[in-house]
Amino acid sequence: MKVLVTGATSGLGRNAVEYLRNKGISVRATGRNEAMGKLLSKMGRNSSRQI
């Protein structure tokens, strides 16, 4: 399963990303906070890129 989480750099979106990753689900995330986005990508299993 693949999931896109918007607003993933804070609040519920960030919690959703962590929860889904812990369940082994492939997550793609978007958000407005660039620094937090970089931190999330380092925590992830797959590579990421900024668009």
C-alpha cells in the first residue's frame, strides 16, 4: 500500500507519517516546513526529493 500524507511536517500529518511507517506502509509526504521535511526524509526508509 502507498499513502500520500499532506501537511506532514507538523501536527497530525507528522504523527500520521510516523504511524504509517511503523506499520510498514510506503509513505510519500508533503509539507511547508523545509527543515522538518528534511528531518522526516532522514527518518524514512526510502530516498526523498524536494519538488
